[in-house]
Amino acid sequence: VLSLCCEACKKVIFHVPSELEADTLVGRVDLKECLQSAEFISSSDGNFKVLEDGSVYTTSALSLSAEKKTFTILLKDIQEQVQKKIHVDLVEKEKKVRHARDTVLKRTKRRWGPIPSVMIENSLGPFPLQIQQVQSDTAQNYTIYYSASGPGIDQDPKGLFYIERETGNIFATRAVDREQYPSFQIICFATTPDGYSPEVPLVHTIRIEDDNDNAPYFTQDLFEFCVPENSRPGVVVGKVIAEDRDEPYTLHTTLKYRIVSQTPPITPAFSLHGDTGVISVLLPQLDRELVPSYTLLVEVRDMAGQPFGLCTTGTVVIKIEDTNDNAPSFKQLQYETRVEENRVNVEILRVSVVDLDEPGSPGSGAVYEIIRGNDDQAFEITTDKNTNEGILCVVKGLDYETAKQRILVIAVNNEAPYLLAPHSQQLSQSTSSVTVHVLDVDEGPVFKPCLLRLDVKECEDVGTAIGRYVAEDPETGNSEGIRYRIPPGQCNWINIDDRSGEVRTVRVLDRDLGEMRRGQCNVTVLAIDRNGKTGTGTIQVCIVPGNKNFPRLTQTDYIMCRDRKPICLTAQDGDEAPYSAPFEYRITDRRLASMWKLTPHDDNSWYLSPKSDIPYGIYEIPVSVIDNGGKIGENTVRVNLCDCVTPTECDGRTRQLSGGNVTLGLWAILAMILGSLLLLLILITICGCCGAGVMHRQVTDDCANHNLIISNTEAPGEEVMDHNIIPLQNTCDQGGYGVKTGEQQTFEVVKGRGHTLESVKGGGHQTLGSVKEGGGQTMMDTCRYSYSEWHNFTHPRLGEKVHLCRQDEEQKHSEDYLLSYNYEGKGSLAGSVGCCSDQHEEEALDFLDQLEPKFRTLAETCIKR
């Protein structure tokens, strides 16, 4: 190993093999030369550790991946706050090439340190006591001085060991306690007088051999366990635990348990397992009533229980838990007591029992019950938790006249279920009889029943007798001399006759009133005998719903259109069942009953519909509605049978204004004047248009023959005779033309040879001309009409026809208006047959020059260039 001491604080270079095993000495660095008072030594590389003497060891096997590896040793003086670094470089040794002819003689070096030393604990000496010697083989060639450091030498406990410098003998200066210091690990050094270390520092272990100087001890001063009485043998009660501070897994810590004594000193009741310390039941009969607890003195001994082992004793207390193995029994088999009649919630007797189980436990808590003689539930028995006694009480008044004495049978049990002890017989339930003597007392009158229910029909007259409520004297059994009255402060619905007990109403009972909405009221009645004794009873007055309300229709005004759809009449009644629905409807007027009919719909509603095709108009139909109780409600249904499609069309009827004079304002008068002037201007314009002549376009016959072809060659359709079809009338023999005069455009109604549309409605005959003139006179002179006149004439009639098609279920009307056509195949192959499609260049087309400018573009397009 090469060390550059002159640069110890700067850099140290060690030449090492490329492969290093764990715990291999790499070299030694002189730390004191770098920092004399170094208190903290560490390595920057975890693969290396540095000892206090400067020795550098590997902590794990490693290989030098490169030719050189570097790490740093950090030295710190915490007190002086000085820090220095030593850089260490590891350089791989050069491998020498060995030739076959070379002969290498190498001496195998043996280990210079002995096996770990052993020192007996608490050794008696004499001291100093030699315990080991270390020697180095290099002592044959060098003068070797031995030294050591570590715990026991220069660390706590200091001065316990030392090593002779020349011989290497290791001595102990005093005895050692193994429980405090089980072993010491010291480092031994072999150096020459000049400080050279020919040997690797030796880590030497001094082990302190255990001496049985510690007795075992229990972990608790007192062990307490519980076990139920009558437990079977083998039931585990608990476990005692002991420990020993001597060396584990030796005879010094091998413990044995045993029971030394038992209190009380009777038959052993428990066993103790020698190795585990588990306590189990041994006696088959543990009776808490005989022995409530056991105290065991137990011993634990080391050295596997050998007589020469150290031992310690402990105490175990085992309490026997109570079970219900003793049934309670009455101290007396018979009891007698007295109670006055009609006394309620009074204590009349206390009974007690004997139970050997633990007091206050569920096994001794008594539960009493009456098993005979209490069919009317007049008695009740409970338990006093403090004394465990049974308290017998009367909860219902007893009647001396009915029974002068009562005999009860009482039984007792425990709160916990009874457990039969081993080798014992089942005991029967303990019972006791109680005779109760009833004492006669002068008591007040008694109502029978104590609660009387009286049902009163709703809205009965004041003073109506609704029942009778009387009381009897228990002594005499009759009602003589008893007076009745109702204490104040109750609902003022009824009163009672003070002698006869007859009950009458004092108000009209109506469930719609505030205080009567719940429908019932309880009234307390007092009965007083000759001696002033009183008795009380209760009358429950219940209001029974009556038939007080008339049924009435929810709606009486209706509109019926020409579809004659039935009207649904619905009635309601403020009464409850059975005085409300179902309702029955009748028409009381014979004449209207022959025109209208009623058909049931449900319990509340009927349908109203005409029997035949009656004329339009307003009908006021008297309808009687009879409820389920026979009460009749008169109603008048007003039906407006209107010639309309929807009811909204009849909503625009003229309404009468409310009484009072109506005056027109300034703006209203001005609006009327402007409207009149505007209407006059329109009439003048219409007259001017009608007076204008018909403009004719002069076209040569030749041109017309070539271009304007008459093609009305279609055959006429089938004639349909139906009043819904609009008939045609010949009003003009002359064909018409469209004429535009000024800003108003008029159209001629042309079909075939000048036929116009007419409409027939009811018995009147009306044409389009009559619509225009407003007086039914036909305009035969001009045969021209404006677009607005044509629209006003056709739009309502087309709407009527469409509505009839929609309302007709059999689709009769739609056959005349909605026609379906079959598919006729592809179009014609001939192409267009227009006026210019077949003209030849040689044909004369001079007539095109006479056309107006609008037609010149069309003519130029048709001529082939």
C-alpha cells in the first residue's frame, strides 16, 4: 500500500486490485495529521467506510469499472467548527505477465487474530484476568507493538479491558454484567515502532457468557380471573406470564410453573400447565354459593424447574361468576289484603321471595306475574328493584256488588333463564295465592255505558231529540233521584234534561261551519244522587252528513254548430256520499223534450243532443238534476244552435251595452268623415272602370289560324246532382277579356262559352253579380269583376266544402272534390308542339312584324337562323 503522507490532507492514492471483496482493507490514512481533533468521520462513497484510526474498508464487493475511482473523506470538528477533506484515488494495480518458466514461491499467511474471546459473567477474578492473546506473524521480522480501541477500552465502559503492548495479551480489570453488556467488539492493531502497520487491523469480539444470576419474575403482581360456576373441567380460566432477564434459549430462561397452595384448602379446583402457565378448571362442581372465589399461590422456576434453579411466587385470584342455578321461592304461600271498591292505582300488597343467587344480578332479579284470577286486568304486579319485592296494585276499580273478594295466584321467575346445575333436578315454579277482600263504600251514580255515541243528521231543527243518557245508583240499581247536567266550557251543541236524561240539539249542526268541520264533539255529563255523590259520563255527538245542497250544473251556456255534436252537461253537489252522485237528468218541458234528448255518460255527466234536424236558433232548455238522495236542482241550459263550422264563428254576436248614454268624441267624428270620403272615392273609381270600353286586339285570321289554335276538345265529365255542388249559370254569351284600367285590374269569369259561377244557399238564389251589387241584381252588361269580389265570393264556399269533406265520415263529399288520377306512363316522344316548333324558312312569317315589342323576343327565338 502506497500512501503519500505529505499530501494527506489533499490527496491519497491507493493501488488496489480490480476486484475487491467486502470488508477488504484498502489502506490507511493518517487522520490526525490532517485534523488533530476530528470528531466526525464520513465517506462520500457508501461502498467504503473509514474507521477512527484511518483504516479504509470496503462495505460490499465491487469492481473498478474504470482504471481510477475517487471518493472523499470528510473530517469535522464540531466544537471548533473546522472541516477538512481528504481526496482518495483508487488506482488498479498493473498485472504482471508470468512466463511458464518463472517459478513463484509464495508463503501463505495465516490469520494473526484468535477466535472470539469468552468471559464469564460476574467472574470472581483474580483481576486483572487474562482472557485472550493476539499475535502477528510479522513479529518474526519486525518489532511489533500491539494496541486496541473500542468499547471497554477507550469507550464506555472505559478501562474494562487493556492489551499489553509487547505481548498482545488482553486482560479484564473487573467483573461484567451480561444483561448490561452482552458483548464487546474491539479493534486490535499491530504496528512497528515507526508507525507502519504490517497487518490489517483486527476486529475482535469478546462475548460475555451468561450466568444464572437473575430469577424469573411474573409480569403482574396479582392475576385476577373469572369463571362461571358449574363450568366443565378443562375450561380455560386464564394464563399467568413470567419472564427472565438471563440469556434467552438457555436453561437459565427455561421456566416451569406450578400451584403451591389453594385457598380455601379444599379439593383442588384448578390446574396449572407447567410450560405455558394456562390455568384450567379441574373440579367438576364450582358452586358460587359455597365458594365465591379462590386464591392460588403459584411458583415459576428457571433451569427447567430443577431444584437448584431460581424461583419466584405470585398470586392468582379466581372469582366464581354467578349463574341462575337457584330458582326464587316465596317466603309465604298465602297472602290476604283488603281494598275499597272503586279505588284505582293503589298499592294493596307487597310479597317477597328468597333467592340464593348473587344479589343484584339477573340470576336473582325477581319477575312476578299473575297467572290466575285477573281476567279483567284489574290488578297489576311490578318489582321493586331496590328490595326485589313484588308490588300488587289495583288498576281498575272493583265493584263490591259484583264480587266481594278476589283470589289471585302469583308466580315468580328470574330475569335470567334458569340453568340446571350438574347432578341436580329441575325445580317447579314457585307460586303463592293472594285473597283480596273488597270493602263496600257509598259510591256515586254510574253511567252505562260510560261513553255514548249519538249520530245527528246534518241541519236538523233546533230542539230535535237525539237520544237519552241515564245513570244508575250501584246500591239500588235504579235511576231514581238522580239529576243530570252538562258542565260549562264545552261545545254548545246539545243539552240534557236534568230529570229524564233526554238529549236535544240546541243549534243547527252544519259541517260547513268552522267549529263543526271535524264532525264530532265529546260532551261530559254529570249525574248527581241524593247524597251529593257524582258520576261522570261522556256523550260523543257525531254529525252525519245530510242532503242539504241542490245539485247544479257547472256550465249552462253552450254553442252547437251544424255538426250537431252532443254537449256534455256536468253537475256538482256540495253534499257527501250517499247524497251526491250518481245524478239523474230530465228535461221538464214537453215541447223541448220532443226536440232534445239526454243520454248518460258517467255518474256526474250526461250528453244533450237534438233528436232531429231542428232549425237554427237559441234554445233555453229547463233541465232537472236529481242527486242520489232525491233532491232536485232546477237548471236552465241555453244552447245557441248556430250555422257555423266552429263555435268561435258565433262569438261575434251583437252584445247589449250597459245602461247609459253613449257620446262620440272628436276623433271618432273625424274618423267617420274621413271614412265616408274614402268610400265615395272608391265608388267613383269603380264606376269609371265599369264605364270603360272593352279593348280589342286586331289580329289577322291567317295568323290566328297558324298560331292560335282552339283546343277545347276534351269530353265533358259526368254530371253530379248534389246540393253541395256549385251550379253553373249562363250569364254572358260573349267571351271575355282581361282589362286593366288605371290601377285596378278586372277579370272575366270565363268557362267554355262564358258560363259564370253561382251559389245556391237555402232557398235564395245568388250569383257573383249579386255579390258585387249587394242587391241581388245581376250585372249582365260588362261581365267583369274585381279580384277582391272574386275572392270574397269563392273563399267562404271553398272553406265550407273543405270542412264538409273533413266532417263527413263516409267520404261522400270528397268524391266530388278530391279526385285521384292513375299514373299514365312516360311523356310523349313528339316533343313540343308550340307555335314555332314546325315552321320552315320558306313559310311566310310576315305577321310577326305586326306584334308588339314584348313578342319580338319570342319571335326571334322561334325563327331558325
